[in-house]
Amino acid sequence: MQLRQLGRSDLKISPILMGTWQAGKDMWTGIDDAEITRAIRAAFEAGITTYD
């Protein structure tokens, strides 16, 4: 995956971000830790370096 410069900083980030709000489980049910781990690992292996 191509990385892009973040503003005027020296940081390079993936242009696709992964939102992880559901992983907090405060308002979501039916998501287990193993499923969350698999999803984050798959995103990382696909080149996603930016998480929200």
C-alpha cells in the first residue's frame, strides 16, 4: 500500500484508515476479542498503518 505524508510532518501513513470504535464494546454486542484481533491483524497485513 502506498503511504502518504501527513500534513507537513515527516510522518507517512496509509491513505486507508481502520476505525476501531466497535472494538471498545461499550455500545456493541456480539463482537469477541478473537474476532477483533483477526480484523486488526488482517488490516495490518494489508498495509493499513493508521487506526482510529
